[in-house]
Amino acid sequence: MNRATLTLLALLLICSLSLVAAQQRARKLFIAQERAHIEERRLNQDFLRLEYEQRNLSKSARIRDAARNQLRMSAISPERTLYLKEAK
């Protein structure tokens, strides 16, 4: 084998190893991207759930405030409760 053949063989070996390394990096990046998409979907679902809970809580708080302020209602207490007995 002459010197040119050995040089070309070495270059071919280096190129093939760099191709394998690039493919491995691409696979790792793809896996990381898929994990990030899964995490994004999970966080989006959590956000929507929390937004729904916030809407529900704000509705009940608004109703409670309207009952206290506009209708002058107050929370029940045992000392204000009147118990009636059924006549037999």
C-alpha cells in the first residue's frame, strides 16, 4: 500500500466516525426535544386546570361578597339558629 491509499483510508475512517458522532448527537437532541414537548403539554394542562379553579373560586367569592354587601347576609352561627319542634 502506498502513502496516498493510507491517507485516504485514514480520512475515510475519520469521516465515518464523525458521521456516527453527529448522528448520535442528533438522536440525543431529538430525545431532549420530545421530552421538552411532553413537559410543555403537562405544564399547559396544569395551567388550564389552575385557570379553571381560579375562575370557580372567583365566582364563589364574588357571590359571597354580593350576599354580604348588597343583601346584608351574614354567616350562620349557632346562637342565631332557631330550632323548631314539630307538633304531634
